[in-house]
Amino acid sequence: MRYFDYIQPENIKQAGESASHGWRKALLYAGGTDLLGLIKNEVESPAALINLKAIPGLNGIEYSEREGLTIGALVKLSQLSAHEAVRERYSVLEQALKETASPQLRNMGTIGGNLCQRPRCWYFRGDFHCLRKGGDICYAVDGENKYHCVVGGGPCFIVHPSDPAVALLALDAWVTIASAKGTKRVALKDFFVLPEDDIYRENILQPGEIVTHIHVPPLSEKTVSGYIKFRERGAWDFAVVSVAATLRINGNTIIDGKAAFGGVAPKPWQEEKINQRLKGLSVKTENFELLSAEVLKEAEPLNQNAFKLPLVRNLLKRLLVQLTAS
Amino acid sequence: MADSKIIKSKYFFEEDFTEELAEVSANKYADWNKKELKVVGKPVSRADGYDKVSGSAVFTFDVILPNMAHAKTLRCPHPHAKIKSINTKKAEKIPGVLGILTFENAPKISWYGKSFLFDPHLRYEGDEVAFVAAENERIAEQALKVIEVDYEILPFVTDAAEAMKKDAPKLYANGNIRGGKPSIYERGNIDRGFEEASVVVEQTYKTQVEIHNPTEPHCSVVNWDGDYLTIWDSTQGVFSVRDRVADVLKLPASRVRVIKKYMGGGFGAKLEAGKYTVMAALLARKIGRPVRIALDRKEMNLSVGNRPDSVQKLKGGATKDGRLTALYHYSYGAAGAHPAGAGCSWPLRTMYLCPNVKTEEYTVYINAGRARPFRAPGHVQGFFALEALIDELAEKIGMDPLKFRIKNLTDRDQVFDAPYTSKLLLEAYRVAAEAIGWKNRPQPAGSDAGPVKRGIGMSSQIWWGGGGPPAYATLKLNRDGSVRVIAGSQDLGTGTYTILAQVASEVLEIPMEKIEVLLGDTAVAPYCGSSGGSTTAPSVSPAVRDAAEQMKAKLLSGAAAHLNVSEAQLVYRNGVIQTKGKNKKRMTIREIARKMGERVLVTTGKREANPNGYAINSFGVQFAEVEVDTETGKVNVKKIVAAYDIGRVLNPKTLENQIHGGIIQGLGFALFEERIIDRNTGKVLTTNLHDYKLPTVKDTPQIDIRIVSKGDSKISNTGVKGVGEPAMIPTPAAIGNAVYNAIGKRIKSLPITPDKVLTALQS
């Protein structure tokens, strides 16, 4: 670990200014559950660490039927999953939060940090000078790539590790991004970045930009939602594949719906075609099977991860059946 | 009273038979009757329980000495390289750096046979390049970064099959196959055996490299007091560490003291002195300060041992009525970069009655961390293959796999042609089959309806674990009637402190609270072997009983002197010594102990010889019930029933702990754990506990333990067989067979991960 400056700004403006001097020179420190490990393992070697925890106004959760849910970026995962509105109305988010990491990590990790965490690729995290770290090859392409992406990859083949991000994508969430210059609003689907667009980062944040809030639109009464995370062991494991869905149902018909997928792509993934086909679909297992078979049609698995395709399709079918069962 | 002699003692320890001279007790004691026992066999709580749950237990990792320096190791980042040059000047200049050792300034100490403590030829990622001591770990780490090493990168091989090829990069001048040839065992005539067979099954099974990953990393704290060296070490064998360190540093054994109190697991990786211990001792002497070295998790996953992988080609023949006629085993496994054993054919040689057997095993060097014994070396992987083959044979002849096994039981060890001292496997089968509901397993395999399919599978188990001499225990009676038991054994977290106190308490009728056990100190304790091979309880508990019985005789003698009666008139019962007949004179044990106190000599008990002409083995069976989700490929183990013949149970609580631990570790091997090496760079990818997946509490099944044995008086005065390794041996095989029963497809390589299951289901 190298020496770094420790900065504790009192407001977003100061934080934005402190963080705006160069690419990955100053890193934002919220819960630290990912960041401190990255620094200790020298995946990141920042010149400065900017502690956001003293900044007021980033700790709250607000809910109204008109505005939906507004979540401060510093809200802990365990705090969010326990919130009444989340439990009553946003099952998909609650489930994704509760499936994340371990209780200890959920008590420390923040929702903003969770969205901005770095990939778990073992080459990226390990002693390899890979593309994403400024090297000139992706070791996963011809290497050990069982956990890597099946779609959206190239020239780097990471998967995005967040569970809540997948749920939030299915909820049409958006984020507020602040900097010294002001604030802007970005839909979550436009927040994440594929390697073909930028190999060095997983989201659009520029130096000095900070996610301050996450907004989730209100859901209509008839909406059901859920999340299935598939991991190899029972706890403390990232998703091999995960599936989130929100469905507005009337009688025996899905009025409209959204599905999102984790563990398959370098960003939380959704397919417009699938969401379109959910519209007006009548609730029938065969329909769900047919629909699921269409998921990730453009996938190009690497030599060890083709199993993710039947897995993601089976999980989507299972989730749709579960959500429409009652 | 004490009667002893010296014998040649031979028993199985981890990877091979040991033979050594031992002083053994010739004292005979009445066999314990389970019903009359008051302490032994009872669920006594752990002596170390409070210390551990309260956090006050001091492990080696926690030892802090005044003025202690902290060390770190620079390890080779390449799978195969030579040091062309090394420059430590920049590192030496960092304030707080106290000393650096490299191959250039360290004494040339022979290690791993053909290598050295510091060897400029680096044969695996993680091989030691330099050792730095500094004021703290952070400074030591900084120093590692500025040591300049010019490596000559050499071609590498990290796969055993590749390494066996003629043109493979060589780790040693005479090639990558250890000894240049396979190790072969043969009995009968397998060609004739296969001719007699009406069915033959031939299959290849594979198992992965497993890393020990104990909770407490390998660590030592060393301190010189003049020419006297004290080492606190996280070790399974204090005497083994003492001997090695004394030998390489050319010190008299009397000047090396090795201490270990509490330990966070070893599983076989801590059976020998680590290089780090010797490096720390060298540097501590040089800088004149105590040195602490503790490995980090990455080093644990690279450098201090593993269960070698295996490729096992098995061929089995049986008659239509279910008699095994021939078994053939061909295997190879990766020992890593330095000598270690990778054989796994013992189960096939010993488990079932079969007159014609041949095994052919290759141990292969590759550019990766060295294999070490790991909880039942060879057996865990060997049983996975053997028990799959047995199930496949049974299916082919249309016989219930349990019946097929029963039909091929043997009451003799077929390798040494000797009867077992005891074998209650049939009873274990009966009890466990009933508990799991064997009759209700899906038939045929894969016939359970629905996407989540249930299955039941089984595996037998054989292990040695009878222990044997030499093992000694000293017993001291204190002035207040309390007792100190001292033995050069060690408690790995298994409960040795507790069970030895129970034995002394049982014999002397002195309460547990008044008995303290001191283990793991070479300066004060008489010799015991390393804690491995499931030998600690069976070796050491009889020595403690011997010591306690001798002390009991002294108490009787003392009471006789005090009461002015003859010893023959006295009985020792229920905490009281009293005369027979009328006009009773009596003293409580406490009274006589107080009277005698330290004024009597200590006693030293000795493990008696093992019986001649017998084989001592433990036996058992596990049945696994699993659910396989055919849409995700996930295997959920619902229940394990484990039934064992392990002789006498000294303490059902610590026994259950050991069996739970073994089953969970076996489950990890069956489903999750695997060292993965990047094929292109030869570097290990699983160097932390996220990528190297140990099982979690959520993966733990319901565990049902049945013990069918009461004690085996042929073995020793306590009649114990070890259970540490037997607990793990059958778990992966039982789970593998249960998965087959659930889905009707056999996963022939471990771990049984969802991708393999999904791929198998799609084929």
C-alpha cells in the first residue's frame, strides 16, 4: 500500500473539487468494503482518499406514493432492506439487498458504493497487468473464464458484480450525480459502461462526480417483483447469474414488465426485446419458456461459461412462474 | 509397578508406515466397562471452550514479545524462474528495516531433498526469494517491493498429464516423475480376475487440488536467549519442528524449545517445520531481536501445502452374483514442485474383498505449491473413485449397491494378511441405512419427478488411526490434590486437552476442574508424535491412563502407610480409599492426595505396544441425501448420516465436533473447493477466500451421527481409534453417488459444480 492523503470534505462541492484532479487519483470512500481491499491489494493506488461520510444529506431514505423512493448514496444495504417501503413495495430490491455479500458487509456497505464497486474478475483483482489495469491483454479470453461474461464483452470480459444494480435496473431507477459544477440526472441504464466504450471504468462517472442519490419510481398497485440470485455456495458469494423482474399484471395478463440480468455482462443487462415481449403476455408456463429461450440470443460464451445460458433462461422462467403464481 | 520394555513400533501415519524404537508399557489394566465409567465417554465440555469463545485464548498468531520484529517473505511471482541477480540495497535503506536474508547471504541449508532453504532455482509461484524483518509488517512489506530481482523466466508446466510427457519443462534434472517410475502394488493375478468376471467397468475419475486453508495461518514467533532458541509455532508436531530446526541450525535439541498452546487448525499442512520458521530463527539471531512471521491468505493458498489432484483410471470386474474378481487402479497426481506423495490407491487395496488387485501410481512434479498430507491423504480422492466404480458395478449386475458392498466385506487386511482387531462395519451399514431411508431412494437413478431431484448415495470408509508407541505422559500430583498431566502431544482444536483430562479424572477419581493438561512444549513434556494420521487420542490417551494408574497405585500405597494397614487391605472407589471388612479405616482421595502432595514422585505413563499379528483400522459409512436442481445444476446436501466403528468414544461432544468438521470439509471438497491455476501464465487464481470457496454455514446439512463401537481392548487400555480423518473420507464419495442417484448422470470429476451438472444434464 502506498501513502495517500486522507480528505474529509464537509459538502459535495468540496468533495467534487478534491476528486476532480485526474483519473483515479482521488477515490471516493463510502462504506469501504470494496475500496479498502482494492487499495490493500494494490489494484488501486490512489493519491487521495475522500471520505464522504461527513457530508450531510446522503444518509436518508424517503418514500412517497407520488415520487417513489429516494435513497441517499450513503445508506447502508442493511438499512435499506429494512425500510418499510422497500419491504412492502419493492420486493425485487429487498431480495437483491438481502442476497448481497454477508450480514457484516451489508452493515458497512453503502448503496452508492455498491453500484460503483469494481469487478471481481480474478485477473483484475490478482497479480495480472490486464487490460482494465492498463495492460495490453485480457487474460480471461483464453484463460479461466467460467465466471466471465457471455454477452456485451470485449475486449475485456468482466461481469458487473452488483446485485442491487440488477434490481434497480428492472425498477427503472435513476441516479443523481453531483460535482463541483452542479447536479445531473441519469437513468441507471445509461449509468453503466461497456468495455468497448471504456475499458477502464464500469460507469460514466468522471473524476469529481459523485452519485448522491438513487431514485426509484413508484410502482402501481398491481406490480409484482422479485429477484433470484444464483451462486455456487449458500452465502458470501457473488452471483454466477441473477435475474430480476417487475411485472404489472391484470388478471391473467402481464400488462408490461421488465427483466434484468446479472452475472452475464460487464454491466447489469437488460434486453429491450424481452421487455417488449412481456407486454400483453398471458400468464402461462409455456409462454414463459418460449420467452426465456429468447434471452441472450446474441450471447457469445467463452470456452468455460456456456452453462450460463441455460442457467439464465431457466432462472427467468422460474422467476416469471413464481411472480405470477398467486 | 511400572514395567516397560523397548520394542520396534510400526504403524501407519499419514502417508506411510512409521517404524521407530519405542519404550512401551507392559502394565495390564482391566478393560473399561462403558457402563461403569463416570467421566470417560461423557459429554464433558471443552477445557478450552471459555478461552476460545471469550477471545482470551492466545494462539501462536497472537504471541507478542517485547522488542519483537516482524517479518515478511518475498515470493517468486513466476511459476518457474531462476534468480540471475538480486539487489537489496534500496530495501536496507528504508528506516525500520532490520535485516534481509536471500540465497546470497543465508547459510546453504538443504531443504526438500534436492533444494535449499533459499534456492535461486524457483520452481513455483510463491517460492521464497527473500525474507525481511522490520519494525512492523508494513515496513517489511515496503521493503519487499524495492528488492530488485532479475529473474530468468523458465518454461513451466502446471498440469500433471503434461508434466509426464517427455518434452515437458523439467523441474529436476532427472525428470518430473518422482522416482522415475510408478509405485506398483500387486496381489493375485488381475488378468485372471478379469477373465472370471461377468461384468467389467472401466472409468476415469478426477479430483482437484484442495488447499488446507486453516483459520489460523502458518506462523512462528522465535526468540534467542543466548544460544537457546524458543519457538512458538502453529504446528501439529512440536517435536518434529524442534528436530528439524535443531538439525539445520546445528544446535543440540536441548537448546531448542518449541511451544504451541492453542491452534486454529492444521489439517496436515502443519506437520513439519516451515521454511519461514528457520528463516525467522536465522534473522532473529542476526538482528538480536525476537521475530514474528505470519503468512497471509495468499501465501497460504500458494505455498504451504495442498491435497494433490488425481486422475484415476479404474477397472473393476465382478461376477453376476456380486463377487469382486479384479480391481485395477492407474493414477497420477501432482505433488507440486517438491517431493510429496500423490498416491490414492489404498482404498482399492484394502476396502473390499478382492483376490486380484493391481495399482500403479505416478507422483508428478509440476510448477506449483507442494502437496502435503491433507486429512486422510489419498483416501478422500481414492474413495471418490472407488465408490463410484462400486456403484457402477452394482448397477451393471442389477444389485443393490449396499448389498454388493456387504457381499464383498473382508474381516482381514488383505495387504498384510492379518485379521482386524475389530470391525463393526456391517452394523454401521445397518444403522445408517435405516436412518437415511435407503429403501426409499429413487429407483432407478434420476426417476424422482420435478426439476429438483432427490437422491441418496453412500460410501464406506477405512482408515488406520490406531496409533501406537512411542507416546508418553507425565502426571504430577500437586500439594492440594490437583493434578497436572504433561504430554508432548498437541491439541489442534480437536479436544486433546479435554479428553486427556477425562482419562486422568476417570482413573484417579479426581474432578475435571482439578486436572490441568499441558501439551505442546518440548522443553517440559515427554515425547509424543505429531498430531496427524488420527493417532493422537489412540496413542496418547493410553499413556495417560498408564500414568494415572501408576499414580493411583502410589495413592493406595501412601494411604496404606498413613493408615498403618497393608495395601492389600485397601480399595480405591468412589473417591475414597478404605479398608475392606469391618472397622473401616478410610480416607478420601482428596485427603490422601493432600497428604502426599508433591512429596511423591511423578509418574510417567507409556503407550503399550500394539498387538502382534493384527491390523488396526477404523471403519465407517456415510449416506448422503441430496437435492439437485436440474434447472441450475446446484447440489444441495440435505442430510448426512455417519455411522462409525472408531473404538471407544472418549467424549461425544468433541467426537461430534470432529465428525461435523470432517463432513463439512468433505462437502467443500465435493462441491466447491478447487485451486485453479491460469493455464497460460501458470499463476494461481484462487488466492483468497472469495475465489477459493470454502463451504459456509448455509451449505451445512443436517448431520446424524451413530457410533456402533464401544471400545477395542485389543488395541490399548483405552480402546480408542482416531476419528479425525475417517470423518472426512466418505463424504465426497457419498455425495457423488447421491448426485448420480438423483439425476441419473455421473459427474466423474470433483468438485461437482453447477456448470458440470448442467453440462451433464444437457448431454
